[in-house]
Amino acid sequence: MLTNIFVTVERRAWMRLHSHTVVFDRDPAFDRFLRDPSGSVLSILRIWVAESAVGPAVIRHYLGSVRHCACGGWMSRMELYRLFRQATVIAGLVGERAHTFRARLSALLRDYFHEEKQIDT
């Protein structure tokens, strides 16, 4: 039996807005900037929908991405609106009720960013 699961990839970036400086986590200097209090850390979570069976999951649809700033829990409302509108469309494509699909997505985001906040503190 196939089940629809969410597959996520997180990227992190250190940002200083007044100088327009961004350092991504794949940069070797990221750890040094991470300790610099003059900027803030931004998490970018990209989400796909995959079919999971007995074997490895097969990615079927890109759902979207959402940014979250560790500087106080800021999250872009427009990105969330877009993500949940896309979730409604994809729910129909994967044969799941839109309300159930969006509720699972909401739980994933809450759990993910709640755990991230606990790790940072």
C-alpha cells in the first residue's frame, strides 16, 4: 500500500540585513558567522511529497519552501499561504482529502520548527 509522506531538506543561512551579507551553511566560514551576534540565522525548509511503499520513497511533487528566522520565530505569512494553497492542489493530485493533507503539513511544520527552537536554546 502506498502512503504519501513529506520529504524535507533544510538549508540555513546567516544574514546581516544592513550590509546585505548572506552566508549559507555550505560555506566553510558558516560556523564562524554563526557565532556572530550582528546577524541572524534563517532556516529554509523545502518540502516534497513522496510515495512510500516497502522500498525507498519516490518523490512525486514539490510542495514549496518556507523560511523561519531564529531571531524570534519570524515566518513569512505569504510563503505559508502559498505553501498551503499548493498543498490543496497537490492533495487532489495524490488522492488525499485536502483538509487531512493540510493538517498533516501543519503538524510537520509545527513539530519541525518547535524542535529547531529547542535545539537552538
